[in-house]
Amino acid sequence: MAAPLTVSRFALTCAVVVASTAIGARPVAASPLSLREELTGRHVGEKSDPPVIGRYEMDEGGEFILDRSTPRPLLKFWDHSEIWVLQTAPGPRGDTIYRNDLGEPVLRATRMGGMTVFTEARPDGSAAALEGASLPLRIAALNSQALFNRFYQASVRASRAAQHQVSFETREDADSATAALLGDAAMVACEAVVEMASHPADKAILARINDVVIAQGSRPNVGFQHGVLTITVSPALGIAGRPSSRRIVWVAVGR
């Protein structure tokens, strides 16, 4: 009877060892998921691709929309009517730098999804956090009457800022294919005049601007001569075919 007892004890011992090993090998339970992880299905620290068109909130206050659905990325701040056309360039550590048409950095995006926005108030950069997806940035179509109204409104606002009459006109007749861009260029030129009026050092230059002419050409350009500020747009390039207000100011004041 001794042998069967020995075998039974040996079998019981093996069973205990196997069970203990299985228990010891069981992975430690992960910490409970946060509410955000439960809703999104992503773990904290896990990188996710941002939406092609996203709305971001700046830590200094305010929001902006970044639209990467077009060949040239577009950006618009919540409290400003201008749509900025950007150019991307590689940065250090795999970052992406978004620059305006003067080559100045406007945004920096890191590989892990972080975003920094550079403004006049925060030239060293302000952190921005993704709030969610947004609608695309586009300029509205205009008919001839709406275009006339846009030019009239630009003239009134620019004249008030400059404290003298500033007229707005086109060099070539507009049609249904060009009216939207001409109207947008007039609005952007008006923003440039208002910007110059806010800087005492630029007021002497502003006093010399009497007319703003929106012309058409093969590429966007800015010229200032004999009191006439000429903004050249290229309708074939869409919204990228007009200069920014920043470039208009830069040319007008001779920087």
C-alpha cells in the first residue's frame, strides 16, 4: 500500500506546484481606465493622430482652427477674420513648423501631437490643446453686389483707422470665378491698415496711403508707390493667391 500512497502524494505535490506557478505567472491587473480612456478606447500617453481640421484652445486664452485638408494648410483665429495660408517645413526632433508668407513661424507641431502657436502677444510661443474637429476654412462666394459691399465696408473701416479717406477699387473687372478672392484680398488689406494704425511708428506711413487697388497677376504681390497700395492676387491659386496682412504691412512700412 506504500507505493500507491507515495504516487498519490507525488501527484498532489505536482498539482500544488503547477497551480502555484500558474498563479504566480498571472499578469498583474492593470490600473482602472480613466473616464476619457473608457470613452475614447485609448490609454493615457497613447499617441493619436489629430483631425485633419482641428479646433485648438490656447493656454493664454482664445482659439484657432487649423485646416490641413488643402494643399497649403490654413489657419484662422477665433477673433480675427483673416484666414492665414501657411507653408510647412521640417523642424528639429521631427517637429513640423508652419510659416506664413514672410517665413515667420506661426505654429510648431511635435511628433507626439503637441502644438505651440506664436502670436504678437506671445512671440516665444503659447501652448495649444486640441479641442476637437471643426468645419473647413473657406472664403464665401460673392456676387457683384456683395463684392461692391465688401469694398465699401473695407473703405469705411480703413478710413476710420487711418483718419482720412482710403478708397478701395479693382484694376480688372471681377467675375464669378474671381469675386470671392478679390473681396477677401480687400478685407485682408483693410486688416493691414487697421494693424498699422495700432502702431505709432507706422502712422507716418499710413498717412500716405490714399488708395488700395486690388489687381490680378500670375503670383501674389504687394506694391506701394505714390500713395497707392497695390495688392496683386492670383485667382488660379485660390486663397493662397493673395498676400497676408502681415506681408502687406511689411512692404508698406519698408521693413
